[in-house]
Amino acid sequence: MKNRRYLYLVIFAIHILISLVAFKDFRIDPQNFAFSNVEDGLKNTFTLLSYVKEPVSHDGIFKYNAMNYPFGEYVFYTDNTPLFSICFKWFCHHIYDLSDYTFEIFQTTLILGIILSGLLCFYIFRKLFRDDRFAFLLAVFLPWINMQVMRIWRGHFNLSYSFLILLAIAFSIMWYERREHLRKRIWVLAASVLLGYCAFFIHGYYLPIVTGFQAAILLIYGLYNRKTKDGKQSLVASVALPVITVGFTLATLLAFDKFYAFRKDQNGGYGWDEIKVHFGALVTSQDFYTIPFPLRSMKWNSDAETLAFLGNCGLFAALFMLLLILFRKAERSRFKTIQKEFFNDPLKASLFWAGLMMFSISIGETYNTDGSDGFMVYNLFNPFLYLHWFTNRVQQFRCLGRLAWPFFFSFYVWVIYTLIAMTKHYTIKQKWTVLIAFAFFGGMEIKDYVDKFQSVHKDNVLSKKNAPDFKPLKLDYSKYQAFVPIPYYTVGSEVGDFVLDDYGPVSLFSFQFQMHSKLPMMACKLSRTVPEQSHMLLTLFANDSLLPELKSKLQPKPVLVCYDKTAAADLSLGVVPGENRAVARDYYLKINQFPQRNKLNAIDSFGNIVFYEWYPKL
């Protein structure tokens, strides 16, 4: 026991040291450092900072009012890690105001997530293998090389928490260990429900990823032991876990989200190849790898949503064993025996098959062998295929590639168990050779990720230091009810006609200006926005038509129009809707003429931005 605690401390210390090197710039200047400051990274940073800073409105702490004025939005749809942002905002407003350090504290949680994953890896693999050496190495390597890590520099910060998947595995092991104690199992099930519930409010995709994965483990484990009391309890739990978790989650949304009934029940893009995993992705390493795996796919290999690399240390271990069984008859026989032992073990087999089921979901309900030119294979092993018969809400999880993440850890359960068993008869020297080779490949991967993190330094463009100097503006913000940036953007409704993408410099200015002026903006870049709200705002600015519901929510105060004259005049911008989106294009072009059409007079300017004052006709 003491030796095990010592190893936990060593693992903790190693991850601290790696973090100090990998995140050197963050350590030196945390307030002005950002892992990502463009696109989703910038938006997620803004929604976090603006939500924590804004006062709690009469609509309650769950309401977010910095965007989509006058409707606002609920924090669950802001991608600002609601579990963190809600708790932190409450703390800042009721206990002690740390809101000036919001982003530094949040980015620290990303690093702590890696460290926690390391401790959980050691707990899990030591339980499964009873081999401290490999468990130790996996605890060092896997938290840095798993499929979720790259989400940090891609700006999908809250999707990097791999410890949530590892907790699902840990709870499954606890369920197995308490098979003789029903009361203790109920506590494990309760903890699993709490895990899934909290995970959803970190990011919605964790509901199918974490709860779906653990439910699959319980289901398969129950099928292995279906004739025993242990198995029957597991089968019941495999149904109870997702039903209770989804029930609590849905009840929370229905209780606090007053717009819930008006949201779409499905998303566009479900089933697109660009957001599914393809088999080749499993062996396609990142472009920054020093030692690439000798096999890679040349298609779908550059985007975070399609990358699903299993890691060099595991793949080279698999390659080593493949060569053994190809060229040595005795090893071939030993391999077959080991696989029988592995798949006859209900716990280990369940962890593997459940991960494979999640991978099956990630490749979609159909699999195209060569895009539109190849065969379409219907994936009968995908549970979403059958859920789709009853509800379209499965389409809310259109980025199916994310559901492959549990398979990363399931793969290592299988490959390392097999490697340990295959080398059990080796001499001490041979075992150390295998261990050192495994450590070499894993160590090189960590080195590559550390180098990558050191190269992705970004300035926090929303910090006070990097914000524009708005002091020359002679505007009295208190007289305005809101501001609207033009070119206008509204993202999140998932209705093509009502979506206008944001132009980077315009959205950056609007984020910075909102944090300076504290005025809510009438633009929107969120998730699952109510389509009719987007429609009403587009109609207002494109057609000068103030619909009754919108009119009732506006105040008898002017709106500040922030008009980027350079961007509005440039029709070559990538965000300008094409001819194939005629309705959206018409909205975009008409809104760009809003100041001229309404004969507004300029009241101030800031670089390319011209400010106008507009009075809605209430």
C-alpha cells in the first residue's frame, strides 16, 4: 500500500514537471496567455469571461445576456463549460470576487485535468494488469497522447477532459469489485449518474461519450454473466444509468431553460464524412510527430473531428506482436490462448467491446469506402442507427468522431494485457528490452506534444493588456440598450437561411467592445439558438421589420451600430453566403446597407469602425 502511494506521488510529480515545461509561457504570464485565440477558442473564452463578469439578472444565474439581445441565452448553450462557469460565477458574486482571474483559473483546470488523468490511469491499469511497471508508464504517457489533448489548442477546451472517460472506467471496475454487495453497488451507480450529469454540464457531448460508454460496459458485462445475480444487476444498471442520467439532465433543462420548447430537435451535418472517424485515422499520427507510424491515411487526416490516432506506444506494441505471430508458430499459439483468456474475462472484455461499440458509433450509421465514389456500408453495429428510428435527437450529436475517444483507452486495455502475457515467459533482459522500447515510443510522443504546446503560444486578446484603447471614443454607453456589429453574424440556429457566419476581425472587435462597454450585443455566436429569435433579428436589420415579440422586448433607448466599413464593402470574404444560399445572402447584403438605408448619421469612429445611433420604431 505504501509503495502504491509512493508511485502515485511520483506520477503526480512527473506530470507537474512536464506541465511546467509544456506550459512555460502560461506559467510565466498566465493573464495574457491563451491556448487558442481564434474561432471557437476565442468565442469560448469570451462567453466564459463575459458570463462570469456580468451581474446576475432577474432571470437567474443560468441566463447569459451578453449576446443575442434582447432574448439572451441560457448558459447551457454557450460552450463556456457551464459546470465551471456557473459555480465560479456564484463564488465570485457571493463569496469572493476572483473574476479578474477567470481565464487563468479555467486554463489551470485544463492542466489539472491531464494530471488527474495520470492518477486515474495508474489506478485503472494497476487494477487490470497487476503490473506496476506498465501501469506506471501508461499513467505517464496516455494523459498526454490521447485523442482529446489536441482540443486544448484547437479551442475546444472543455472537450480535453479525458479524466471523465477514465472515471467511467474506474466506476466500472468498482462495480465489478462490489459484485457481492448490492448496497455498495447502488452507491457506485449513484456516483456514475452524478458523473454523467456533471459531464453533460461540462460539455453536452460527454453525455453519450461518458454515460453511453459506461452503460455499454455494464450491458456487455451483464450479458457475460446473464445467468447470475451479478449479471442481472448489471443488465438493470445498464438501462438505469442512461435513463436516470438523461432524466435528471432533461429535468434540469426543462426547469431552467425557458426556450427549450422552441429549439430544434436535430442538427444539420449529422452523418457528414468530415465529422466522422474513418478506419485509417486510427493509425494516422499527427503531422508534428518525430516518429510517424509507418502507415497513415492520406484522407481526412488534418482535422480535430476526424483524427483518432491510437498512439505510437500502443500501435508499435501491436505491430511487434503481429510480427511475432506471423513468423513464430509458438507465439501464434500463445497469442490465441491469451486472446481466449482476455475475452473470457468479463471485465476486461467488457471494457474492450464497449470501446469498440463507441468506435462503431463514431464511424456513423453508414460508412463510405471512398466518399461518393465508393460503396456505402450500413453500420448495423451502431446503436444510433436504431435510436434514430424513435427520435431525431441523436442528431444533436453530429460530431460523431468524438465518440471514438473511449476506444483509445479500451485499445490499451487489450494491447497491453496481450503484450504483458506474450512476454511473460521472456528472460528479465528481454522483458526490460520490451519495456524500454515501449517507454521510448511513449516518451517521444510526450516530447512531441510538449514541443507542440510550446509552439502554440497565443496572446489572450481579451485581457486588459491586449484590449484596444477605447478611451478616445466619446460615447456615453449608459444611453444605449445594446449594440449591433455589422457585418452582422448570427450562428447557432442550425437553420441555413438564418445563419450568417462571423468574420474574425468583426467578432473579435465585438467581443472586445462588449467587455469594454458592458453593452449586450444583438449578434450571436452560440449553440442551439432558437431559430425564430435569429429570424426576428435578421428581419429587423435586413427588412426594417420589427415583429411584435421582438418589439415587446426592446427598450425605448437607442441601439449603437458598430459598422466595419471595410469588411461590409468586401464581398470576397469567405463568410459572405454564396449564391446557393440565396436567402442568407440577401440578409447579409441588406444588413450591410442598414446605416445608409436608415439614413443614420455617424457619431464617432474607431479605425475601420464607424458608430451610428439608431432608434427602433417601437
